[in-house]
Amino acid sequence: DEINRASPKTQSALLEAMQEKQISLGTETYTLPRPFFVVATQNPIDNEGTYPLPEAQLDRFLMKLMIGFPSEDDVLAIVDRTADGLDADVSSVATSEQLLSAVKTIRQMPTAETISRYAVRLVLATHPEHEYAPACVRRYVRAGASPRAAQSLLAVAKFFAVLDGRLNASADDVRRAAYPCLRHRILLNFDAIADEATTDTLIRQLLMDLDAPKNPKKRS
């Protein structure tokens, strides 16, 4: 919870766990059990006493989701559950083996070359020096997304396809994945801060400027 309040030393240890799936204690190294994943939160309002996350650690997160204030019904449900002291009914819906099998299946799903190339071009367009970069990226971006961003785009696009009952990711799936997969991987410069430009506004422009493929063919 509130990962940006963790000390740099703690963040460094977490980076090893996220990347290497292991932790080191003195001269000993311990492999983490699978499945292993990290879910972290940040408070965008209160920045006092926080430590900015290093770029390398931000890049390890598959997605960054923006959670707004809950609706009236959601707040009412929160109040009812806490005021009445109800115990949550928590039960397992899948085993670790089933989860790992599902992840493997999604990763092995075929992807059309046009879809993969579209994801790669979206990432390249976040780099101000690249030919695909629109004017807003050239003006406001200090550093673009890494190749890991393209991997994330395709992984999440495949996941969206499966949720929709399809076995192949489409350009729309990639576009849907663009915001959560790219917003934390684009570094803005001082001009962007001064003009109150956000990564989401830049991603929106990227999706408008970069043509999406139509009727892609499956890879043989």
C-alpha cells in the first residue's frame, strides 16, 4: 500500500523480486513461489514524505490503473459492510496450477504480425526523436516507453480478447490496452508540467494519429 512511501532500499529489494522472482538476504538467495505478482497503490494527492519510483521499477509493472472516487452506490456498500461488521466470504475460485495454466495459454495465443507491428509502432511513437512521434510527443516527452511496453500491450490485448471469447487479439484490444500499459512508462518534461499535459492526453493523440490495422491475417 502506497508504494511511493517505501524507502529507496525497500524499493530496490522489491525490484529484484519483480524482475528476478527471487529475494536476496545476505549471501543467500530465495526463489519466490509461483504465481507471484505485485499489486501496489499510490496516493496522487499527498506527496509529502514520498520517494519517486525509479524508472526501472515503473517499467516492471504491467499496467497502471487510475481509480477515481467511488460512486454513490459503491460508497453505500462500503458503509453498509463496515458499519454492520459483516465478515467477508472469501473462497478460492482457482488453484495456483490453474492460474499458471491460464497464463501460459494466453501467452501462447497466436498474434497477427500486423497487430504486433501496431503495438510496436505505438511504443516507438512515444519517443520524441522517432519518425512516428506526433508533435505533442516531440514537445512534451523526455523519454519514451521501453520494449517491455510492447510486450505488455500484446499480453494485455490477448487477455482482453480471451475475456471477449476470442482467440486472437485485435487492434481494438491493443488500443484498449494502450492507456494502462503506457501511461506509467512515458516520462514527461518540464514543458508538459507547465502546460498541464498528461500522459493520457498524449496516448489519446497517439491513437488518433497512428493508423490501426484492419482485417489482419494470422501468422502461419
